[in-house]
Amino acid sequence: MSDTRRRVKVYMLNEDRQWDDRGTGHVSSTYVERLKGISLLVRAESDGSLLLESKISPNTAYQKQQDTLIVWSEAENYDLALSFQEKAGCDEIWEKICQVQGKDPAVEITQDPIDESEEERFEEMPESSHLVDLPQCELNKLEEIADLVTSVLSSPIRREKLALALMNEGYIKKLLQLFQVCEDLENTEGLHHLYEIIRGVLFLNKAALFEVMFSDDCIMDVVGCLEYDPSLVQPKKHREFLTKTAKFKEVIPITDSELRQKIHQTYRVQYIQDIILPTPSVFEENFLSTLTSFIFFNKVEIVSMLQEDEKFLSEVFAQLTDEATEDGKRRELVNFFKEFCAFSQTLQPQNRDAFFKTLANLGILPALEIVMGMDDLQVRAAATDIFSYLVEFSPSMVREFVMQEPQHNEDDILLINVVIKQMICDTDPELGGAVQLMGLLRTLIDPENMLAPTNKTEKTEFLSFFYKFCMHVLTAPLLANTAEEKSVKDGVVGPPKIGAVCPDNFQTAQLLALILELLTFCVEHHTYHIKNYIMNKDLLRRVLVLMNSKHTFLALCALRFMRRIIGLKDEFYNRYIIKGNLFEPVINALLDNGTRYNLLNSAIIELFEFIKVEDIKSLIAHIVDNFYKALESIEYVQTFKGLKTRYEQEKDRQSQRLNRYRRDARAMEDDEEMWFNEDDDEEGEAVPPIEKSKPDDEFPDNYGKFIEAIKVKESEDKENLPKRTSSGSFKFTFTHSAAAANGANGANSKSVGSPPSPASPNSSSAKSTNSPATAMTKAGLVGLVDYPDDEEEEEEE
């Protein structure tokens, strides 16, 4: 037995009535003890695993199509198909199936699934009625023929008998000859009957009839019959469209006549299914399943034939990348590849992999780089579709290509930068193309699909490449729309401040929202690289300018970006936010929103609720110290009061912890003297008096701890700290009043004053340190979070 003769592809019909490829293997028919009968077995050619094990049931209807296909149903909505590489192998298995079922191998279908009542009626019929008697194929019999064809559609067994009769007598070609006569005579009634007849024959759903109807000799007459729908006032001009309007463009001449014929046939049959035939009703869904299969297997065959013709593909790529190629020609080449890639989706996974690897080896990515930079919108759109197929197939292949580019190209013409610029420059008001490109970029920078086991450095190398060569291109529109400006008031130049330069243009706002969505994804998945970029570019400050936008969706995107950063609970980010006073624009937005109960209000409150629930101490301290006065009037939620409570609780805990180690200065000296005067030899003496008056856990139990306690005391005596007034007031004011929370803000009341940093006290607070009325202990000033930096500063002092 030849291997190629038994080589098959296994297909299964899915819920969407599309054929899913289950793999390639070799078929055999053997007796299986477990199934108690002769069965079809298909073992995968790759690893020998069992792809199919199906018992040949005596009652199952097997159908042979196109000489190399066997199709059958094993259960309701469970259709299977074997596609043979060679006709001989198909004939061999078909004979085995017919042998098991006791059928003549000459038939195209072994039997029809029929319900019990119909089977009983069929058995009761006289023997002569088993055959369908077709009327003579004449003009005056067309109405009778139409009634016959329409009447059998409800009966599977009668459909089969009619199909056999039509095949045996060559009836289809005779009907099409009558069509030409009716057209010549302008016999409208006859043409309407022919429409019903041809439509009914298509609904017989028989591959053998399709082979005749869709042959080069007959297909245009079939289309012609379908033009004369009785429900239409005027017949459609489908033939005129197919012959004159629709032009077959050969970007490179196709010399294989069989391939050309297959391409023409597939296009026309697809046209019949999609355009001419009405959308099938629920009851007619299965009537055209064989037609769908016919188109599917034709596409598989076309892609396979083109892929095997290496000379053809090489020539296409040579012209696509040739600078001398005219723009019109290049447009046709790109559209050809788009269709080619779309057809490739019908291939099984192994063959699809080989297909895209072939394209990659021929240079599809450098070619895309050229055409995506062209001015022609149609060409760019087609190139984007091709690029999406490649990214979906293998993001790693695309990443590997783009990382090699800096060695040869400038930053401006890197493939990813070309994609980003196309996204930024999308002229569509709805940014349809930009959304598609953003999704592709997201796939490329997603660490989840970076192949760590095979290439452990891919993630590090590609992200380093992206942030070095591409990130500045992506963020350019964002930085341009949030420009810096110096605040000048009363002749005094203040610190740098971000001006409220917000895009009022809806399309620009949509673009910035897309960019922010991508940056938010980076924050969540890239950690180290995006953190450095945000810190170096002060990116969060620039993003929060967009909280002033009149487009609420853009303000929410900016807020979501900050929320994702805070959600990481990274102390580096927290320090950056505190140092830059970056809660100010968020709180201003909340106060400006007034009493409106909308998504912006809820999103901002959720941000603070998260900080409270997660007990992020540094942010709680910052918010309460600097903004509580502006927020305490908001009482419809308990979030801000909860933050205050958390703050007070942490302050009490810190005070108690510090008080546990505090010592009176004289007591510390007595402790030190007693420690050194203690006689080590007098083991039986009583414990010194100081130890009796102190709990065991408070007294240093070794010399090192004692010396540390002395250092704490000395640092207390030396340190000058800024003081808070006994009433708890703050040294800054808000332009927002309590009324602002109720929606009564002025247009210019936009900024919350920034307090002096606790690490650098001002002169007035330093001078008031010695005042008895306002002096405070160390316990009242301890920070809510201990930073390593603070300890270093104390040691330096």
C-alpha cells in the first residue's frame, strides 16, 4: 500500500458551519474489537496519535464528493470529512464502506437519514414509485418540473432519488439549453420556472450536481437562471457584473490552466452563495452545507497550488520590493497578498505555519515596511491586514525582525515606528485603523507571548529595544498636548508647572485615549522599563494634565493610568507621586465635578477607597497632611473620614512604639554607670534596682542595644524639627472652598497649594522650635513611614 494513497486530512464541521482541520494522517479500515465492527482509523503522520476512530455503521449515510472527499454525520451536528491526497485512496476506502453497508460502490451516497414515519411510508409505496419520473425537458413542462423539484425538498429520500435521476439523464444541461431558448423568446414565465428549478437543484445539496452546474460550460447559464427571481420587478444583471465589471487581475501571469480555472470557479461560486442566493432560513441552513464545503476545499487547493509554485511567489516578491515598480502595480501586488493570506486561514495548522514561514523567508516584513509608508490609503489598509495575519501567527517572528533593524536603518523607518506613525496619523474620524494597529502593538509588547523557554532573553532584549527606539514616538502626541509652561505672578518666576493645554479636538482626544490605554498596559506588564520611563520623563504629571479635558472619557483614561500605578503598591511610585504632589489635579477634578454623581466621581472615590483599604501608609499620610481640609466636607461617602482614621491610628501606633524606648536623660546616665560598675564575678548578687522598676522587655539585654539607645537619645537632643501648631492647622491654603465640593467652584480655582517638604523645614518653623507653648515631643512628629533616606540624613547630622 502506498503511503500517499492513504494520506488524508480529517475535518469536522463546527457550530458556525465551518470546517475545522483536525490534522493530517493515514487512514485504514480494520476490525476494532471494542467497537465490534469494521472502523475507519486515522493516525497522525507526525506522532502516530489517533486522529479518528469511527465505526462504519450500516445505517450511516456516507457521501462521496469531488472524487477525493468522503463526508458523513455520526450524530446530530457532528459532521466529519476525509479529504484524500489521491483519488485511488478515496476509491479504496469508499469500496470498503460500501462493502460493509452492502451498497454498490458506483453510488455517490450510501443512504439518507430518514425518520421512522417516512421510512414506514416509503416501505408501503409500490416498488415502481421508488424512482422519480422526470417529465420531458420541454418548454411546456417547465411548470411541472418546478413543482416536482420544490415538492421533494422536504423529503431526504426523495431529494436523493431526484438527484440520481438528474445525474443519470444529463438533465441539468438540457435545462440550461431551455434557458437559452426562453431568453431568446423572452419567455418570462418560463424563466421564472427555471429560477425555481435551479434554486431547488442547488438546495438538493449534492456535490455531484455541483460539479456539473459549476463547470466552465454551465456556470454562467446557472447564474443567468438565478437572475429571474419572480419576486423582482426587473431581473438582476449578475452575468454582466461577473463578465464585465469584475476583472480577474493577474499580478504575475499564472501559467497553470487548472489553477486559473479553480480560481475563476471559486470566485463565481462564492458570488452565487453570498450575493445571488437569499440568506437561508433556520429550516434551510443545512441545504447549502455541501456548497460551503465545495468552496472551502477549493480554497485549500488554490493556496496549496500557489505555495508549491516557488517561481511564482519569488517573482511577486521581487516586484513588490523593486523601487522601479509603479504604485498601481504595487497596489495590486499588496491586494493579492491580502487575499492570499485570507485564503491561508483555511489551511491546517502545520501547513499554515509552513505558509507563513515561506512568506517570511521571501521577505514579507521588509516589503510591508515599504508599503505601509506609502500615501495610498488602500495600500496601507491592505498592508495592515497582512501585518495582522503575521502578528497573529507569530509575534516572536515579527519581534526578531524588528530588533535586527537598527543595525541597518534609522529610527524613523523602523517597522514598529512606521506602525506607530500610521496609528497616530489615522485620518478616519473614528480611528478604526488606529484601534486595529494599537491591538497589534499590544500583542507585540505583551510579555505573555514572549517565548521564555526557547529564548530567555527575548523579553529583556525586545523591551529594551522598544523603550530605546520606539517609546518616544508613541508618547510624542501625549507630550505635545501637555506642554510645560512657567507660572509667572507678580513678577516672580515660580516653579515649573504644567499648563492646562488640553485637546478639545475629539479625534485628538480619541488618539490620546488609545495611547494611554497602551501605556496603562505597559504599567501593568513591564514594571522595570516603564517605571524608569515614567520617572525620567515625569510622565504621570503630564498625563494628569488631561484631567482638565472637556472629554470625560479622556480624563478617565488619565485617571485609570494613575490608578494602575497606585495599584502596584510600589513605594518608588508612591514617593514619586508624593514628591510631585500629583494628587492635586485629581482632587481638583473631584471638587470641580461638584455634586454630579457620574463615572468620574465614582472612579476618583474608588482610587482613594483603594488606598484606604490597602492601607498604603505613605499615600494616606500625604493625602491627610496636605488635602484633608479640602476633602473633609465630602460626607456622602466615608472614604475620606476613613483615611483620616487610618492616619490617626498609624500615628498612635508610631507614638507608642517610640515611647516604649524613651528614657529620661538622668536615668540613661544611671543605667550606663550601673552597667559598667557591675561585677561579673558576683553572680549571686541581687538584680540592680533600676531593673526592678522596668519591665524585662524594655531594658537593653546586651551592650549593643544599650549603645543604640544612647544614640537615639543623642539624636533627639540634637534634631531641630518643624513644628505643627497645637490646633493641628496646616501651613498652606486651598483656593477651593468647602462650597467647591458642592459644585460652586470658580473657573480659575484650579490649584491646591503645595506644602513645604517635611525633609526641608522653612526658617520660621525652625525658629519656633524652642517655644515652650508650641514645642512638641519626638512622638508627635514621627513619620508614618520610615524611609532609609531619613536614617541616612540623621546620621549625617
